[in-house]
Amino acid sequence: MPTAIPADSVGLVSPKVEHFAEPLALACGRTLNDYQLIYETYGELNAARSNAVLICHALSGHHHAAGFHDLNERKPGWWDSCIGPGKAIDTNRFFVVSLNNLGGCNGSTGPSSTNPLTGKPYGADFPVVTVEDWVNSQARLANVLGIEQWAAVVGGSLGGMQAMQWTMSYPERVRHCVAIASAPKLSAQNIAFNEVARQAILSDPEFHGGHFQERNVIPKRGLMLARMVGHITYLSDDAMGTKFGRGLKSEKLNYDFNSVEFQVESYLRYQGEEFSSRFDANTYLLMTKALDYFDPAAAYNDDLAKALSTAKADFCVISFTTDWRFSPERSHEIVDALMAARKNVCYLEVDAPQGHDAFLIPIPRYLQAFRGYMNRIAV
């Protein structure tokens, strides 16, 4: 519980919900006839409506990016280190919008929502959604908010993919794109990790073909395993070694397979347990598929420069040295393609030991550069 709201916090915030009755055609060939998006805003929209920044979340993210919902909340929003007065995304200068994507489990329409055709949770019947679908739905939210053009679209990891897609789907509506710890498409190794995670969920006896809510159960073990696999990829070897090493939970070995003997085992089990209590298994399947499917260059004979050629935004690309999930080499691919397409782009590679999760951590050089870029675009 915070004893007081920090001075550089956006303070107490309340989510907002927007309902859409206009059908949304999806890449999979299906249509959502009715849906809602939950979002939060921080700061004030100026008279010219030119200072709006869209925050796109990563795989397990959601709309609560900064501030507190109430004084009993132990932790602020997931990107509070970057959003607030005087921070990299300065809410004294920007109007910030953060939403939970379609298919999510934090208030936007998704698998745990009621299917109007059956009166039951969608479950596995919810359509597969893509990054492009998310951007189309986000554009509709922008229309409702009266935002014709974003000063910047910003995201890390899967959020960075959405930021890039914005510049291709709606080139006139984005002035700046900030893609952090991201990639132009997943490698075979990354797709493999996602498939292992999905199989952990699908093989859980409590999954019931995705309709577990109707049986009032959850595939807890499968979701735990999926999160444990994923979490390993978010940290670097150095970060795990520094944090845990080969530290034991007790002074002796138990010589069995059920005991939690190493500290890193305890950490992973805790992360899996905590995650399985708050996240929907079907949403996890959808989010990983959206990651797998993102490949804007595929429609241009694998020519990323051509895919980005219609973009009108300036770009800022940031990577981290020990991120092996989306390594700096993947960011180099984005930068090289942008340069080949003759786009304005700046690039920073941050020396950081934390791995992929570094984009969520207040690393001084990272925040200084991020703040510097955002200050340049403030109007």
C-alpha cells in the first residue's frame, strides 16, 4: 500500500469503456459484430488534439499502464516508470491512451466475455485476432476520442509490433513510432517457445477444449507451465545467475522430483502460480498466435523496406544487449529496412544485463534517451 502517491505519478486513475456496434472484419475471415475496449488516459488532450500518445501493450499487458486504481494498490501500472509528470512520456505535455486489446482478459471483449449468440463465455469460440486487427480496433477508439493523428505510438515487445503496424496501416495518423525490444517477425525459435507454451495449456485436462469456464475450472497447471517457459525467455542468463545462481532453498538436497530445492525453481513456480490466478488461458493462446503471425514483409516477398515504404512517421528503435528473445540483431533489421526505405530513424542499443524485460525497468541510460526523444516531439 503506498503511504502517499509519488509526486511523479499520474495519481489515481479510473478505467473507461467504449462500446462499438459497428462490425469489425478480422484477418481470419470472421467478424466481431459488437465489442468493447477498456482503456485509461493520463494527462490532458490539447486544443489542437495534437499531443496524444498511444501505448500498445506486450503479451500479458493491459490498459493499466500508470498510476493507481486506489490507495490499496500495492504496485502502480505496468509502465509507471515511463509514464507520468516529468517522465519519459511526460503527462504534463502528452495525453496518453493505454488500452487492453481485443482478446484480452482485463475488460476488453475476449474469450472470457459472453458470446451474445450463446449467452455463454466465448472460450475457444472467440476468433483468432492479429496485430493488424488490434490496430484497426485502436483506430476506431482514436476516432471516438477525436484523435486524427497520434503524436507517437509507443510499445515494447509485442507492443512495438503494433506501433510499427500503425505506420503501415494508417501512415497519415502517426507522426512518430517508438518500437522498443521488438522485431519485424518472430524467429523459428520464438515460435517454438510459443508452441511449447500453447501445448502446455492445450494438454491440461482442465482445458476442456477452451470451454473451461462453463465447468467452473481453469487449466491452472498448463497456464503455470506456459508462463514459466515464457518467463525464462524474458530474463538473461546473467540476470538469472545474479539473482539466483545455484542457491538452495534449504541446506540439503532432498533427492526427489517434487521438492522445490533451488531458489530459481521457487521463483518460477511463484511466477506461474501468480500468473495463472489472474490471466485467461484462451487469451494466452490468442496473444502468442498474434505474435507468431506478425510478418508485414510477407506480403512484399519478404522485403521489409517495401512494407515500410508507405510509412510517414519518424522512428525511434531501442534494443538491449542481453535480450535474446528479441535480440539487437532483430532491431538492426528494422533500422536497416527503414534506412533502405529512406525513413528518418534513430537507434539506441542499451547495455543492460536484464534481458528482454529490460524495457520495463528504469535503466538510467534507457530512460534518458527515451525522454530525450519524446521531448523532441512534444508540441
